[in-house]
Amino acid sequence: MADAYKTLIQAAVPTSVAMVGSTPGVGKTWIMMHFFIVNTSGGMTTVQLFRNGTTDAYKWGGVVAIDAGGHLEWDGTEAFGSSDYLAAVASASGLYIHASGDEVT
């Protein structure tokens, strides 16, 4: 096994629920260790994250409000298998997610 600590996701958060990042395929997994979501808009915006799906059963936490110019930050350890993904939805445009961790091959 080889470890590569790197940026895993860097994307705009869509205003319709959609995938924002996924593991790069067979034989590779992720250990997400940190992410932040920044709000570049002029108003408060909400975000909802999903893991391996886009319906209520796949919600990863609750809806979070991020003030204009603010950010949401998470530190932890979350394993993603070779077919896993992270999806998100924002109430308005202007949110960007940046996630880092270990890509294991």
C-alpha cells in the first residue's frame, strides 16, 4: 500500500444535489481528514452533504448555514472505498469545497 497525502476535492458546491468528488477508481481509496467550505457570496448560504447517494437516507450531517464571507471546517477521519463519493447542495451559488487527506493505493 502507498499513501499520497493530497487535495482530494476542490469544487464549486452546486445548487442542485450532485457529486462534488469521488475516489479515483478501482484499487484506490480515500481517508478524508479535513475539509472546509467557503462562502464567497454576499449572503448567508446553506449547505447539505451526502455520502454515496443524494436522498435523505444518505445525508452526512444536517443542513448548515454559512454566513457571507464565512466558512465551515471539519477535521476527522472518514474512509471512502473505491466506488464511494461525496455529494452536496447549496441554497445559492458561491460555495466552494476543499477537502484533503490520504489517497491509498
